[in-house]
Amino acid sequence: MYKGLVLITLLMLGAVSAYAAEPGTQIINYSGSVIEEPYWFKDSFLDIADDLQEADEAGKNLLIYFHQAGCPYCYNIVQQSFLDPQLGPFIQANFDVIALNLWGDREITLPNGEVLTEKALAVKWKVQFTPTLFFYTDKPEPSLRIDGYRSKEMLAKVIDYVMSGSEGQYLAQKVVRSEANAALYPSHRFSLLNEISQLKSSKPLAVLFEYPACADCEQLHKAVISRKDTDQLLANYTALRVDVSDQTPRSYLANQQPMTAKQWADHLGLTYFPSLVLLDEKKQERFRIDSYVQAFHFQAALEYVDQKIYQREPEFQRYINERADNLRKTEKKVVITE
């Protein structure tokens, strides 16, 4: 019932226009104050089956939003998207939004009857970043999850994708916009990947998925990858890059048919670019960054896999807190949005 209407409505947001230049993600400085949720978030009894039924009866979809206190990216999604004068009312009119605390103790009943606390559900669903969004449409299971922060413009595209259905099209296909004659941002550290199955490396792999004329890709290179401390961490990896706008089919994976880079990104379920996929020495994926981050989280992810911290601490957010505490002990200033 939403097809066409949703697309037209969201494209009225100027920055989402197909003819507008792609904007780069901008973060508002966060002071650490309490993050107030919009008044229109649902005050739920946390029985997801009931919430799904009530949303359906109201002609809405359901959106579950994981957050945590002191999270600058949660602050930004509230301020820049949920409270945006155009996008906010659209979300309010079309979604029942339920906020869950990553470390919370409230009990939630899943559609299958299983009862878990908020923090136990976060572990079950492998929530590694906040914010993380789970979109429900017409089924008792999420139709899409979005890990980590998205700008207002990108979140509008995600919502359009969820509500319009986009049959036969992955989200990655909607967000990648290549430009003729454009090139990837120059990098001395990352080499272009053609075939991972034949790659000989004794190091873990860091595979960066990006595309030419991508504002957030350029921003990551300039603000994060170009830093000396980031480069030192990347030196422990075989660093590779994939141009997801490349239409040439390649044998990226062993025992698989050749595919384009975008098809590989779809196969991996990537929903944001640039994305970083980290694999161990046996080419097994151990962690990924599929969202907008700055240096602190990017570097933490590199340490998390290279030092095999995931073996003793499967929850990345707990390692984030541990890392911040260790840095403070050395009297280093910790700026999460650095």
C-alpha cells in the first residue's frame, strides 16, 4: 500500500533527491548529557507479538531501536533523524518505535514466547553497535537490520527501501551511485582486490568496500585511514579494497560462481559504504564495520580482530569500554567521536 507514495514522499527531502550531490555524514558534538527520546516513541509492554499486531492495526510497521547511555551516535540519530522536522513526523506516522537499552534489564517476550532481558536479547541478536535498528513489516521476524549510525539522508533511503518493498533489489543496490570516470580515493595502504580465494597471506585481512565519488568513503580516508596510529594498526593486516561499482564478474570467493563486487556486497549483507570486513588468517570473517564510524571505533575494530580479543570478549561494546578505560589509565584523552 505504500509503494510509490513512500518513494515520492521521501524524495521530497531535498538531500535524498537522485539529482542532488551526495552529502557526507556530519556529526553533532555530544556533551555526554542524557539523551531524551522523542515523546512519540511507544510505551510498550515489550511483548513483540502484541506490538506487531498493534502496529498492523494502526496501519504501521514496527521499529526496534537499540541504544545506550553516553552514545554520541544515538544522540545524533535522535537529533538529526527522529527529531528532524520532515523525517521525524514521517517515521512517527508510519512506525511504532520501541527503544531498548543495550545494557537494560527489562524483560521482552519474543513472538515465539521466549523471554529475555534487553541485554540478553542484544547478545542473542549480536548487537555490536549502537544505534542498531530492526525493521518489522509483515512478518514476526525483522525484514531488515541496520547496524550503527546512518545520516538522515541515508536513513531516509533505508526507510524507503523497507516500506516500498524493493523486490529483487538489495539495499546495497539503492545506496551505491557510481559516477562516470570517477576513481577511488588514493590509498597507499589498500590494494585493489581481484580474487580473495587465491590470495596468499599470513596476516589477517582487512577488506574495505567503497566506491568512487562516495563522500563518506573520502571522509573515512581523510579523517581516519590517513592517521599515523590507524596506519600502524593496518600494517598488521593485508589491506584490500573493493570497488562496489565495478561491474566485472570476478571469482571473489572459493567454490562460487563469478560475481560483481556489488553482488558480493549483497551476498555479505552490507548496507553501508564504506564498510570494513575483517577476516582472520584462515579467511574467516571475525568482525565488520557496516556503518559510519570515526577513528576510535575503527581502530578498536582493528585491534579486536588482530589481537584476537573476540576470543575472550564476544561483545564488542564491552571491549570498547575496556579500551577507553585502558587509554584513560595512560592519561590519554578519549574522544569517541574523534
